Amino acid sequence: MVFINDTRQALTAAVHLVNTLPGYDGEDTLQTADDLDVYLRVNPYTGTIRRDAAEIDAVRGIRSRLRELWDVDRESAVPLVNRMLSDGHALPQLSKHDEFDWHIHATSDDASLATRILVEAAMAFVDVIRSDEYDRVRVCDADDCESVYVDFSRNGSKRYCDTGNCGNRMNVNAYRERKARRSA
């Protein structure tokens, strides 16, 4: 499975944003302008960015809409994605700027940051749906984690998120269980 660069970036940005929601630990990691700056450093967006309280609230407000995409199957994702595109008044156009070759922008640079994030994520999910790769949209298999990810691995075998050390922790637990069964 190969997604083009802008699709992969938008999916990664959506994952990162969704994973700022409070999880089992109850911690919301997108509350301040500094938190937003951390997100934007890793997931840069062009256009107007105000970094004020209203913008932070708007970006925080789209997280649950994006999270829904991890709770549904491919068919059920279609109306969610279509609604996001409609709500964002998406009008896809080719764009080339900075170090990026031709790619799609579906909103204007003066659209709100939350709208741009939502529409770019929706456009990326269009590619996931059209390429019939929705089974790569996953929630972490660790029993104490609710984080989401998109499996970009070649063979589609990834089971754990990248937000912590879930894979390592679960592999150690499995090893200890096997060892305990052998010595019992």
C-alpha cells in the first residue's frame, strides 16, 4: 500500500490530533497555544494561524469528529467524510508551494485552521476509502490504550500505536506469560 505524500501527511496529522483527546489517563494534551504549537511543528499547515483561544477551541472541537472515523467501517465512513467535506466547503484544487510538488488544497488559506485540518483529513480518508485500505485505520491493540493509528507498514501487520511504548510493553507481557506457563 502506498499513499501519496500529502495523503500520508494528512492521515498522520489526523492521528496526532485525535491522540490529543483524553485517554485512559484522562489527560487532554491540546489545551494551550503551546500545545497547538507542538502539534503544528510536527504537522505544519499553510495559511492563517491565529493561535488564540477561539482557534484552539475550534481545533479541539473537531477531534471527536475525526475520532469517529476509527469507530466505523469503510461504508459507514463515507457519510462522515462527505459531511466533513461539505461542512468545510471543500473545493479541491492543485497547489504547488515551498518544497512541496503538486498536491491538493481543498480550502482557501484564509479558512479557519480547524476547517483546513478537517478537510485535509477528509480528503486523505477519501484516498483510504477509494483504495480499499480502510482496514489499516486502527485503534491500538494494547489493552490499556485507546490511541489510534494508520498502519503504513507494507504487510499491514502493525498492531500498536506510536504514542507510547505499547508494542514493547505488550510484547514483554506476552513473554512473561509464556515464561510463567512453561515454569508452571
